[in-house]
Amino acid sequence: MRIDAHHHLWDLERRPQPWLTGAELDPIARTFRLAELLPLLDAHGIDATVLVQSSSSLDETRELLALARDSGGRVAGVVGWADLTSPELPGTLAALAALGPLVGIRHQVQDEADPGWLARADVRSGLAAVGAAGLVYDLLVTVDQLPAAIDTVRALPEVRFVLDHGAKPPVGGGGWEPWAASTTELSALPNISCKLSGLVTEADWHRWRVADVLPYARHLLAAFGPDRVLFGSDWPVCTLAADYSSVVALAEAALSPLTPAARDAVLGRNAVRLYALNLPPSGP
């Protein structure tokens, strides 16, 4: 079983994506539908996916849940958005879960000006509500937000977290610290896993090589261990730097020193377990 644990879909005719600004993002400033992704999944033996929000919109989350519900099991789970600071959050989460396979919640913390945003009392109350609803919280942060992320994950041991894109390491500039030390400290907490995703777009989009990215991927694998790392393509954002096949090849290169069982865990089993994916039976 292979799972792509992180990708996006959006329809700009139905909903704008406010972050899609600037000429450098022009290549992905268009609609991306599941029909375009499916052949890529089939070519690489990807059985199912986790679809992740890309805007702070309850309406978008409802649309993603409907898409997943009608996908024939190819989209096995949705990480949606909800306002963590709303006192109505528990009811909102219950209503969303009734619409389709809601498996997690994410907010684009990376866009918050306050590096300590995660430490706010109202935010942590919302995170606790996400955990109480049986959902995972996807943690999208930058390196300077890692101290608050570490404190938050430590303060909420009952919440299951997953770190998106390895906290965006400075691949393009070849930097290492404080990213490496902070992700190592974060990995010591048992209630957080990490996605092997989004690394190519942290590199030089036009001149990156596998050797540029491998040290960062292998650091994450060593820190979190193969039982707490999940493969995700970050398609179509990844296409700014690499096509789907290149992202899969990079992951396979990073995983090549591992045992077959460990590779299988990263490429599928961990996502099924962490997100409690309800997959259709395979075979007769």
C-alpha cells in the first residue's frame, strides 16, 4: 500500500487562492483537479492520498470533503481548515467530519507574523479540541517558528501532530543550523511525526540536484525514525521545482539505505496509521 500523504487540489473558478501571487508562482496559478493527478498516482503505484487544505476557508474544506467522498477511495482523507481560535470549534469539527473523511486540521502558521502564534492560549485551546475530536494537527511552520512549535507539542501530549515539509529547511542556501538542532529537539517528543515533503521547493527551483536535498531528508529520517516519517509529494506546488516522478525518485533515494519494511512504512503504512485512513480492501 502506497500513500501520498500530502497534496493539494484547487479550482480557481470556484475559489481564489490568496497566496498565489507573484510571477514566480504563475506556473501553478491555475486550476488543478483530481483527474490530472490520478495518472501520476497510477504511474507510481500510489493507492490513495491525503488531500490538504490550501486556504483558510471552511467552504474549501467542505468542497474537499465532498471531492474525497466521491473519489472512489483514491482520496482517503482530508486535512482541512478550521479557525482554531473559535469557541465554536468542537461543533465545527463535528459538522465537517459528518461530510466526509476528515482526518486532520491545518492552519498556515507560516503566514502568521508572530513567531509565537502557536503559544497563544486561544490557539492551544483549539489544538486541544482538534485532538479531542480524534484528528491530527498538521504543523506548517518555518524555522523561526520552531521554538514555539516545540513548546506547543510538548504542552499538548494528547494531540497527534505531523510536521509538514520538515519545517522548510534552508536547502537553497545550504544552511543547517538552527534547523537541524530544532528539528532534532522536536523529534524527541513522541506525539509528533514528520512528512518527507516539500523539500524540492526549498532548494533552488531551477538548479537543484538530489545531492543538495538528501542531507536534509536523511536528517529527518534519522531524527524521527522510519516509523514516524510519511511520504508526501506536495503536488502541484512541487512542480515549481520538480515533476511528480522526480519527487518520488528523490524520496526513494532518501529511503534507499532502509530495510524494505521501513521503506514500506514511510511510503504508506505510517500514513494509514497516523491518519486512521479507512481504505477499501485490496485484492479478492
